[in-house]
Amino acid sequence: MTPPRLVVGITGASGAVYGVRLLRALREREVEIHLIASRWARITIEHETDATFAEIKALADTVYGENDQAAAVSSGSFRTLGMVVAPCSVKTLAGIATGYADNLVTRAADVTLKERRPLVLVVREAPLNTVHLRNMATLSELGATIFPPVPAFYHRPTTLDEVIDYTVLRILDQLDLGGESPWRWTGLPDKD
């Protein structure tokens, strides 16, 4: 049986580590990974992490060029679980919100929306202006999940790795791929 497919887009926004960790977490699951990384994503990955882009490409089953509009993921007939864009630049956010599919990341996201499949956008920008917020609201109304990588502290992380891994777990939860974790909220301990 063929494993389910997931499209992962990585843009040039700061926070490339989220896309890298997502790909590594997906390798541990039975998922066929289809990766699209923009030119600036490739640069940002190598600037912000210790990985080379060649190492990151090796984590995916299929890698597409950002201008390959004839790629399998550009068609709704290519069945997938959905798509995650991590990190998602506000430029990409705007393109998706307006249907301006000028590259394969925005085209694959457009297809994901039109097919009513889960689309998770890990928007990496702060502060947000009104245009960003309007684009997020538009996409939320269309069914996308807007997922800024905001850390949680109730599991009392002690390292940056724990903060990032928890965020990746929650991203995977949006696609029912999260699995078990000791970091899940179970309520406050009884103090009586």
C-alpha cells in the first residue's frame, strides 16, 4: 500500500528550522514527502541551520523546483493529505490569499485549497500589519490553518530544541500525524 502524500513548502522567511524539523519528523512517519523549496528557502536553510540544502532534499521522496508548474503537485488529481508551508513568508501568504500562483509553492497551496484539503501556513512575521492580518483572515475563511510558530511554556521547555520540536508536533497535529508526546497538556496537578 502506498503511504499518504504530504506536500511541504519552505519559503525564505526566517525560521527555516521549522521546515527542516518538520521534514525530519515526517521521515519517522509513513508519509511520502513532496518538497518545494524556494530559492530564498535554500539560502535561508544554509544560513540559519547547520544543514546543507542537499541534506534537506535527501529527507524528501520527491523534490520540485519552485518554477516547475508542470509538477504533479500542481494538479488536484494528484491526491495528497494536504500541504504545510513552514516557514511561510508574508509574500507567499499574500500570493495564496489572492490566488496569485506565480510559483509552485503558491500553485500547490491554491490546489490544496480548491480541493478542500488541509493547508497549514506557519506564518513567520512580527509585528503583523493590517494587510498580513487581512490575508490571514481570508485564508482562514477559505479553510486554511494559520499557524504562527508561537511557543508554549506549560511543558516547561529548557532548550530551544524543545520549543521547536513542540511547535512541529502541533503542526503535525493539524494533519493527524502528531502521535504521542510527553509534552501534551494533561491539566494542572491537583494541589489539594
